Amino acid sequence: MRSGMLNGYLRGSGGRVRAALAVILTSLFALAAFAPALAEPSEDEDVRFIFAEDTAPGGAPFTFESVPLDHEVIDPPLYAATFRRERMIQPDGGKRVALTFDDGPSSYTAGILDTLERYGAKATFCVIGSRVSNYASAIERADSLGCEIIGHSWSHNDLTWLSVADAAEDIRRTARAIARVTGKTPLLFRPPYGSVSEGVRAAARQNGSSMIMWSVDTLDWSSRNADKVYNQIISGAKDGAIILCHDIYSSTAEAVRRAVPELIRRGFSLVTVSELLGFDREAPSPGKSYHNK
């Protein structure tokens, strides 16, 4: 029907111009018919081109969940590929790293949780006690996703400046604030600035608490640059690494959005600090500092 109309139109004068118009119209008809296959993905799905020779994309030990489209196969001369919407799932076992986030929660925590949820990944959030009540929903969500919530002092004071009694109370106060939201009292905390003294160790022992440090510092607080933070995460990722980030910068949230799927592609599982260090099997030693696996 459409072809006959175009042929009739071309019999008149100005054939060359009309021929060009015919090509454009024909292309538009074809595009309209093909459009459903190119529909925009929803925000919680990746779009990937899986080529015929790929049996396990990149050879990495992860799997994909397929969400078929109405139009599954694209014409080979166009892309020589199968077009599918798929969700990347992190591998079981193998290499493991722990992403940790200090100084939050903040308005950027939700975006980081979106990324973790999308890929079935976990992280550890080292929270400031005075911020907990204002961001209780973010903490509840993190906990529901299997993430770990631990203390990072009440107001980011250097605990080495405090007496043992005051440092111990600061640790307890922050732990109580977390427990009111999650129902779990954390036995881990990260001292601000990584500052530890014999007095801080004594305060930790009084609370039966252990200290979590890090083996990779992304310096996201300094660069505030998503590309630099991404590169620090990827280059520092080794089996057993504890990676320090801060969930109070938009640049960090963007870096994490890109880094999580890349770490999974490289065969890493993203786990909590307790899972990484085996505290689900053997309790940590009160007063001790842990830097990596």
C-alpha cells in the first residue's frame, strides 16, 4: 500500500526531489516499525549487546538475568548481535572486597544504595551518630539490603583527644543511635581520621568493640572527582581489600555507580567488612584494629 502510493507520486515532475523524499519516508516507516525494539530501558536495567560468539561475556565468572524484548533479534547486517536487557549479578565466592562509606548518611547515600541494590552488592556504612535520626530511612534501607551499619563517632571528633571515659561514651552513644533504627547494636566502629591511641583501644575494649580501618584510600574527600575516585577504587581492588570512600559527595556516588559493575565484571564479590573478615564465623577481638583480610 505504502509502496504503491510512493510509486504513483514519483511519476510526476521533479522525480529526483521526490525520489529523495521517498527514501526518507521509507526510512521513517521502517524506523516506526522497528521502534519497539529500541525502547528506552527502565532505570533498573542495563542494555547490553551480546554477540553470537560470546558464551560468557568477557570470560568473567558472573551470570546474567535476561529480560527479553518484544523484538529479540536485530537484523545481522545492522548489528550482528542479539539485543537483550540484562541485569548483572555478582559472582559467588572467589575474590572479595569491602566498600566502606564514612561520614554519612547524606542525600547522596540513596544513590549509592540504588547502585548496590541494582547489582546485588553490599557495603559497610560508617555513620556519624548525630546524623542517624535525620537519615533513618536510608539506614533502614541499607540494613534491609544486607549492608552493615557501624559507628564513626557521634560528631567526628578525634577520639584521641578525649579521655577514655568520654571516648567510650561517644562509641556507646553512636551504637545506641544505630540500634534504635536497625535493632542491632554494632560491635565495630571506625575511629575518625583513623586516629587510634592506647586510650581509644581501652575505650573500645570497655564496649567490647573492634576498630575497622582500611587498606585503600580513594582520597575522594580531596579530589571530589568521579574519574579519579573510580580509578582509585578499581586500581586498589585486591582480594581482601577494605576500600575507604565517603557517601557525602556526588562525585563518589557517580564513581561507585560505575565502579560496582566493573568490579563484578572483574570477578569480585562486594561484601560487608564482617563478611570479608569472617566475623560471621569468629567474633573480632575487642580493642583490635583491622585493616584488611
